[in-house]
Amino acid sequence: MIENSFYNMCKEYIKKEEFKEEIKEFMKPFIKIILQEINPYIYLSVLLVFISFFLLLGIFFMLVRTKFYFKDC
């Protein structure tokens, strides 16, 4: 009975908007640090995606160009 009451009290406290705001404020520094550490890797991955896109685009144009050269064969 006591365990059930404690569980219900915790559940009600977690549902309050005040608790949610406290958790958000508590987690902000951690999220900021994580984003600062991951930021260079995000830029690197975006750069690699663009390089890959342009390489595939070049290959596509080369295939289209060679197809027009050998159109009569």
C-alpha cells in the first residue's frame, strides 16, 4: 500500500509542468556541451555528402554523354 502511494506521488510529480521545466533547465548545459563536441563531425559529414553528390552527378553526366556518342551503335 505504501509502495503504491509513493509510486502515485512520483507519477503525479513527474506530470507537473514545473518538473518538466526543471529537467529542461538541468539538461541544457549537457546538451550544449554535446552539440559543441559533435559540431565538427556534423560539418564534415555534410561536406562528404555534398562531395558524394557532385561525384555522382559527374558520373551521371559522363554516362549520358557517352550514351549520345554511341547512339548509332
